[in-house]
Amino acid sequence: MILTHIGGPTLLVQTGGWSLLTDPTFDPPGRRYTFGLGTASHKHAGPAVAVADLPPIDAVLLSHDQHADNLDDAGRAFLPRAGRVITTRAGGRRLGATGLGPWATTRLEHPDRPPIEITATPARHGPPLSRPVVGETTGFALRWPGQADGALWISGDTVPYAGVRQVADRLAVGTAVLHFGAVRFPVTGPLRYTMTAAEGARLAQHLGAHTVVPVHYDGWGHFHEGRPEIERAFAAARVTLRWLDPGRPATVPR
């Protein structure tokens, strides 16, 4: 399996002849985006790989479509070029895409490639009772023949809660791609909308995955923890991380 971190939450996953893209964000830096209810943020870094340099994309795995740090204008314009778009139920209705509820499954099939089973996993993009305000989000678990250590799990934008912990109870996870950032906004004070470094380290211990890949931790003004905080928390928890250099493909055990 080859993973390429393009920036923010955007990851290119290549395995068995398939090319998948998560949460497409390809706008240049410098712009201010509004997220609703008085929240806003600036983008500070652009993508490490341009849209024009992507291989043909078989599917986009979109954790949610309502926030520009997971689907910006250039990412949205790219969606019609993907073979499929798989996202939340609400996002599927808005985009005319495949919408999955928690633990629902779909498959990617091709006569010359191993099939990939994609299962939507629970996610909550904020504190309790926030879903009507921030909207639905989802994670994704990917399974295909030949995985020696378990599924590839992409957490999506979420905070830790019982639904996320179900992943470890229901799935064997080999590689975990965790969304960090400890997102918060001045208007909502201490409330957080993605995992802190310490929360991610505890979740990684619970999962027992052999590879943990951080994404969604830099490039935006509303991210309040980055690589230094993540490194310290995981060192304290004695969990090894696999950092991806932006734009550089990295081979990861599948």
C-alpha cells in the first residue's frame, strides 16, 4: 500500500491497482473560509500535489462535505472526475453520491483488481448534541484480500466517543489514519471538534494498530495542535507514529 499525504486531511491511497482519495482539499493558501454560526478560519498551506498531477481516481472517500477544510472549492470541482464518491447519508443526498450510515458497507469491484469493501464507521464532529449544528461526518474502514494485519481505518473528523471506540471492538485495524488538530473556534470557547493529541494516543492504544498515520493537523488557523504536540503525546503513550512527508509517496504494510 502506498500513501501520499497531500495536505490537511487529503490522502492518496494506492493499493492493488486502485487509487483512492480522501477529503479533497486543493485550494491555494491565503483565503478565509466561513463554517457557519460565526466560525471561520484561514488556510495557511496549499496542497503538496496539484490536482493535475493526480492519477485517475477510482473513488473519493469524503468524511463530510459541509466544511471547506475537508472539501474546498477545488476539491468540490474535482469530484465529477472521480469514479465514485462515498460519503455520509446527508452528503450523498447533496452530492448525488453514495451515502452510507454507520456500519453500512459498499464495495469497489473491477475484473482485474481485488475488491475493496468499504464500511462507514461512526464519527461525531464535536461535543454531545452537536450533530444537528455541525452535520454528519463519517470514518471509513477498508478491507481487501491479502491484508495481513487488519483493515485500513480512516477516522474522519471526529472526537473520541463511544461510537469511535466501537471500531476497535468490531474490527481488526492494521493501519489507522487519525484526524487531529484539536479544532476549536473563539466563538465556542473550549469546545473541540476533532481529536487532541492525547485523545488520539489513547485511541491508538485501544486500537492496537501496527501503523498510525496522523493527518489533519496543520495548514489551517483553527487547528490548535500540530506535530510537536502529537509527537509528545504518542511518545508518552509509547505508541509509534508513521509520519508522511507531504507529497512523497510512502510504502506502508497493507
